[in-house]
Amino acid sequence: MKHQYNVIIEKDADGYFVATVPELPGCHTQAKSLDTLMKRVKEAIELCLDVEGDQFVSPEFIGVQRVEV
């Protein structure tokens, strides 16, 4: 059974794309291109699931807000 996960993608100061999967604590990866990043994030999710199993309940994704201060 396949599951869908939200992935937050940011670009760091060195130009790397960084992907974080909020539903899986500690699940993140980075790459120089978005194509490579998406391949790596799928691998990272699979590894996290191998370690954690299906013991967690994913929170419902609501959205992302940008706040100016």
C-alpha cells in the first residue's frame, strides 16, 4: 500500500536543495538538483519507514504560511 508524504524543499546558502519530510522526524536529504533531490527523498522515506515501521500516525497537512516580522 502506497502512502503520500509532504516534502518541504528549501535552498541553502551553498545552493543545495534541502528536503524535509515533516511526518517522519529526522527524514531529510539534500542535492544540487531537484531531480536528484526527488530521487534521494524517496530513498530517505523508504529508509525511515524501514526503521520506524508503520507505527506512527501522520498528522494532517494544513499548509505553509510565510510571516513577515
